Amino acid sequence: QVQLLESGGGLVQAGASLRLSCSASGRTFSGYPVTWYRRAPGKEREFVAVSTKSGQTYYTNSVKGRFTISRDDAQETVYLAMTSLNPEDTAMYSCNMAQSWGPGTQVTVSS
């Protein structure tokens, strides 16, 4: 069974950048899509970005041009590079692969 672990969150000011990591153990990323989701306080979880098993990427409209998802299958890690952060990006960010979830990493953006 795969275990996922996110890291890289933190408290930053608006306009800053962060890079989140999602690492896997127990199963290789290779051949699986990996998706980043986020849940803001009082809101439902929403899709952020996905890296398909072939390496194609898709983003929700609100992060296009600011966030970049990438994967390093050799390192069993998927990254979410986030730039130009704004308070609306404040949320718990979680990664998903093969129906498994990590515990999440908190991103808080102050104005």
C-alpha cells in the first residue's frame, strides 16, 4: 500500500513562492497520475493540479500561470511550485495517488 507524505508548506506573505513536495513509499509513482488538492477553511476540497502518468499537466483556472506541477519518478516525488501566492491560496494541500492520500501540508498566505 502506498504512503504519501507532503512537505514544504508554511506561512508566507502575498507575492511569495513555495514549493510543495509529495513523496511516496510502498509503491512507485511511475504509471500513476498524481493530483494535488487543497481545502481552504470552511470550503470543500478542490482540485489544484494533476500530472498524468504520461507527464501531461492540468490546472484549475485560478492557479494557471502561477503553479507548476512536476514529477521525478526516480525520486518518487511530485512537486507543486507555487508563485505569486495570494491569501486565496491559503489551504491545506494534499496529494493523491492510487486512491491514497497524504496528511497534507498547510499553506498560509498573509496579505
